Amino acid sequence: METFAGIVSSISGFLYGYILIALLIAAGLYFTIRTGFVQFRLLGESIRVITEKRSDKESISSFQALMVSTASRVGTGNVVGVTGAIIAGGPGAVFWMWLIAIIGSASAFVESTLAQIYKKKGDHGSYGGPAYYIKQALGSPALGGAFAIALILTYMGGFNALASFNMTDFVRVYVPGENASIVIGAVIAVLAGIVILGGGKRISKVTEVMVPIMAGIYILAALIIVVKNIGTLPAVFGSIFSEAFSTKSVFGGLLGAAMMNGIKRGLYSNEAGIGSAPNAAASANVSHPVKQGLVQMLSVFIDTIIICSATAFMILCTNLDAANYVDAAGNTMNAAYIQDSLIANFGPAGSIFITVALVLFAFTTLVGNYFYAEMNISYLYKDATKNKAFMLFYRLLAAFIIFLGAQFSAGLAWDLADVLMGFMALINVPVCLILGSTAYKALADYMKQKKEGKNPSFHAASIGITGTDYWND
């Protein structure tokens, strides 16, 4: 296991040190320019769109699709990931998280608009995602299959194992005994399994309720801490910007530590461009594909600019020394850092609060991640959802992986998730660059109808597209 962990760590360092940072920033900037800075220009419109009512009561609404995607985005990365990035890269890592979210939201717009354009008709509404637009628009079912496999391994495997590990790491202190990880992992697996066995509709209903509540309470706690420590706020902002380009970190002079850790953890948290949220976007019932592009763009802002920032300010305003949260082996003690920050402000209740918050974040991540994986198993096995025996086995396997993740080491859990996520981005981002013109044309069509005072509706032929399952009337 140590040998495997070392290999995975080396691959992660190579991907994020030499390839993905350049690809993600370049693509995000390109999409930002080509869409006319859509993330700024239409931010207000994106908020308006989520309030629209669906015409088909049996389908998933824009708001539900937003909550499913946000459930997957808003998770352990927003708490433990941000904490680890600050320990390893200093306050400057927060700047790079903000930057990757701002430019990455344009990537999220493009990929989710494409998913809506090329979505497929199913027995219970629409479905789709990168695997499907790769197959239809690029004419490459093999590459679509490769992406589907990468997503299943990432979300049902790496990401859910990591979420389970992080949840276990927080809860372990409350469960005595040497077998605490086994007990906690089993409980998490059973609870997640109950929701997972209900399929996509149950997942969307659970996340629709849980995500807004947990996010609201978490942000409120962060605001209280900032107000209590308001005198430190100018220095906090100063350190975020002054150390963004610093070579200093708690590990001592790692060039680009703030950049690498900020972008890596920012990408893990908001998932912009890696091809996950389009699976939720494709399931929504909207009158124009651009509406879901705007909704998923907004989800990136919610995840990073609001919730990740809440964690960052909880920690930085409390002003604990990050150097005290690196153990003798060089591992960052993420859980202890955020827990101590809450205890410093709220006493023992702070530790309980952050544990409960992390558990809720992680749990919605588990079920949101599975939603994506199930979308892609249907690509590889068209009749999967009709085969009850297969789906029962598949869902039980998902629950078992959750149990297994609770037994992982911290390094392996994070590195495996990073590597698998990186492979998804290496497929999806170039595809979006190739197919981006379709999304730009759809955006132009949307804006034209808005200027005419219409509620935009989409016809594929109007932008020169034929052969789609939807948008042909």
C-alpha cells in the first residue's frame, strides 16, 4: 500500500506541477474572453434563472440540478481541502482558489451548456454529460467511454473514498476503540446506501433540502468569527494578496506552493471544467441550454467565492500558527487546524459544530457524487437502469467503496482523488475547447431573444445543429 501511495503521489505532483495548472488557467481565460466575460456580465441573470418553475413536474428543476451539483461541489474540499491548502501554501493559496473559481466559472458555463444541447431522452426525463457530447458532437464513442470510466472511478471511487475518509477523520475522536474507522465507515456506508438505492430522484430531493440549510448555517458561523475578530481582517486580506506569489510555505521555500495548493484544492472543491456538473445540468428541464450553463456557473461562485472563503476566514481571522499543524512526517493536520479555530471562538461547542458541518457536507457529497457515476454507467451499459440485479450490485458496490475509504491514509485518499480528477480534466477541457463554438452560438441566441423581450427558447437548427434528442421542435 505504501508503494502504491508513493506512485500516486508522484503522478499527482507531475500533473499539477506541469500540466493541469497551465491547462486550466489558459482554458478558463480563453472561455472568459470568448463568452464576453459571461461570469460577470450575466451573474444577475444566473440568479434569476434558478427561480424559474419547471414545466414538467416529473423532471428535475434548475434549482434541483443546482443543488445536486452544489452537493457534489460543496463537501470536504470546502472545509478540509481549504484548511490543507492554507497549511501547505500559506494564506496566498486562497487567492489562487478565488482566481481558479472566477475564470473556471466560464469553463463551467461552456461544459454545462454543451451538456444541455446534447442531452438524451430517458424513461424519467433527460440525462447526459461530457461522455454524451463527446460521442455525438465529436463522433467518438470510444473517447466518450474513456471519459465515462474516468468519471466513475473518480466520483464513485476516489472522491467518495476521500469524503468518507475525511468524515471518519473528524468523527473518530467521538468513537472510542481501535476499530473506530470500521464502525464509522460502516455507519456512513449504510446511511449513504439508503439514499443511493433510491436513485436520482431521491438524491435530488435530499440535496434540495440539505444543501441550502447546511451552507447557510456554515456561512453564518464564519460571519460571527469574522465579526469577533474584525481587527484582524485588514491583515488577513493583506496576507492573502501579498503571499499569493511568495515562495514561502510551512514546508520551507517550495516554489509555487501557494499557487499549486490553491489551484489543486480549488479545482477539487469547485470542479469547474472537469466534466462533473454537466451530468446534473443535462437532467434539468429548461427552455434554453444557456440557462443551465448560467446555473452551473453560479454553483462555482457559491462553492468557492462564498463557502471556501468562509472556511479561509474562519481560520485566518483566528490567527493560529499553521506551522503547528504539520506532523513529524510532514503530513498536514487539516482536521485539527479547523477544529482548533472553531474552539478558539466558540469553545468546545466549536469542535462539535465543525464536525456536524463536515459530516453534512461529506454526506451530500457522497450521494451527489454517486448521481454523476450512475449517469455514466448508463453510457457504458445502456440498459443498466432496467437491470435491477445489476443496479443493486452497482449501488451496493458504491456503498462498499464508501466503507473502504474510511480505512485509507490521508495521503493516499487526497492524492488518488487528485490524480483521477486530473485525468477527467485532461479529456474534458480539450473537448470543450473544440466544441466551444456551439456554446458561444447558443449564448448569442439567448442574448438576442432576451433583448427582444422574450423568455428564451432554443431550437438547435437556429445555430446549425441537427440530430439532437431535444430542441428540434
